[in-house]
Amino acid sequence: MPSLGEIAREWGRIGCIGFGGPPAHVSLFRGLCVTRRGWLSEHQFERALAATNILPGPASTQLAIYCAWRLRGGVGALIGGLAFILPGLVLILALSVLFLSGSPPLWVRGAGMGAGAAVAAVAVRAGLGVAVPIWRRSSDSRRPRVLLYALAGALAAATTGPWLVLVLLGCGALELIWRGLAAGAVSLNTWGLLATVAAPGGSGALVWTAFKVGALAFGGGFVIVPLMQSDAVNTYHWMTHAQFLNAVALGQVTPGPVTQTVAAVGYSAGGLPGGLLAALVAFAPSFSFILFGAARFERLLENKRVSSFLEGAAPAASGAIIGSAIPLAGALSETWQYALLAVSAVVLLGLRRSVVLTLLAAGALGALAGLLGAPVSH
């Protein structure tokens, strides 16, 4: 078994080179823990991956924490999780200071607008990446419900951002009720679940926004975008539409979990303390799920109620990710950004090129456009 120092070093290395989102993170941890070091068997890793994908929140972060927990217990989980998260968190906060400050240089504003122009296309690709596998593994009899849940999520993301969490939970509850009716038994605990989560409470708007990101996001990292956009821009006015697009782009081009986008939102809300608070709240559920529940993961995988709930919530989340492209595209302010969005859509959806490289290229083109005199805003 590895030492705690080895976990800190190896998990930190993946945190530094883990560009490309969850697929890249899964591949890196599989290569480390299964292929090269033999710390976990292939079966153990696959069960860990299945269990962390059932949980809400950032799955690859939870996988990093869980693998460290399997090897060195609770202390290992804390060290491994922090080592994986901190490199990207430090980088995104540093970039937030540059891109989200009061008066960034002209080329920085252009770069932010260029990368932000591509974000709507990234959202569509991310949503399709979640939706297509769900559709393929659904039976013909279930597909109408899958489509209904996806449409509900898309409409909520496009029109009623603050209520998206309730729509995700509601779709999960509806599928749970449907399965219960089919089996002849509906539990009233479903409504208890909705009642429990529907009342936000909390110690402040930023804490509640970050908590939604960390504990109530189903269906992949990008579902955090519609969860945050309405709060950050429309409700609390922490940032402009252009700044929010910058924040999403920063979350995509930095290594580590996409959830770190919430730190950029927190920075706009309250400076560096706000960014650190938002990150702390957003990642706390992931550590809690593993530290207090990892021993029960095997039972979680066999729980039919959990499975039924997720089979309603996951399609809604995929629809929400795709639906978020509408307000993201609507946030663009200049004609040249729409042209850049069209090119990015072809590159990402047609040619299937790298998200990170596409965003970097769009940012470079935006910086050039700003230097050449194209209109830029902040």
C-alpha cells in the first residue's frame, strides 16, 4: 500500500495534469491505481466508479477521494482529495484575479470574450455526452419518459434557473413513483425527499449556491453551469453575463474538477475569501459522502430506489446541460462572438476536437480581435 506522502504526490500530480474533465481523470486514476501500481483490482475500481457516478456532485473528485480512502482510510481520503483539488483551485483563483478584476487589459477582455463565445457549444457537447449513453441503454418503453425528463431539464435551464434543482429532484421522484406504481407500492418517503431539499436555508446566498453545485448536481460536472448562472448573474448580481462566461471557460481550461468554476463565482461575490468559501462548501459534500458512506457503497449500488431516482434525474440533468446553451449564447454581446461560436460548434460537435484546445484557440482569437480594435466589453 502507498504511504500518505505517496498519495499526496501522485494525487497532486493528477491534479496538475488532469485536463479534459472526468474522462481524463478516470483514465489517469485507473492507470495509476490499477495498471501501474496494482493498488486496486480492476473489479474494485469499476465498483468504485459505479458508486461515485450514482452520487450527486463531481464524480471524478469523489473517485479520487474514494480511491485514497480504500488505500489509507479517512486520512488518506483527506490528503488525496485535497491534493487532487488544490492545484486547479489555486490556478483558477489566480486566473480569476486576472480575468474578473475591475479593469483587466484589453487583450485579457478579448480573450475572455473569445473563450466565452465557445462555451455554449461546449455545453451542447457536454450534454450530448451524458444524454446519448442514457438514450442508448433505455428500453423502448422507457424512452418517452427519458425524453420528457430531458425536455423538462432543458426548459428549466433555459427559462427558470433558480428552480432547476427542484426540476431535477422532481424528475427523479416521478421515476421513483412510476416504478413504485408499476410494482404496486409507492413510498411517501419520495415526497419527504422533495420536502427536505426544496427548502434551501443555509448561512448565505453564496453558501447555498455552492451547496447546490456540490450536493445536488446530477449528470456530470457541466450541470453546475445552469445551477450557478441564474444565482450569479440574475439573482445576486455577483457578475455580468460576460464574466460568467469567463468563469465557465476558466473552469474548462484549468486542470482538475470542473466544479472549481464555483470558486471563480465566489471570487466575484466576495474576493479571494469568497472563492475559498465557495470551493469549501462545494467540495465538502464529496468528502462527506466518502468519509461517512464509502463502507456502504456496495449496498448503494444494489438499492433499487436510488437507481430509480437517478434514472429520472440523470436525463433531466443532460437536458439541463444542453438547455443551458440558450442563456449562454444569449449572453454574447458582439457579432464577432457569434461567428466564433459557430466555428466552435463545428469544431466541437462536427470535428470532435478537444474542448480545452478549442477554448484556448477561441481565447487567442478573442485576444487578437481585441488588439485589432474589435469591440470588447467587461
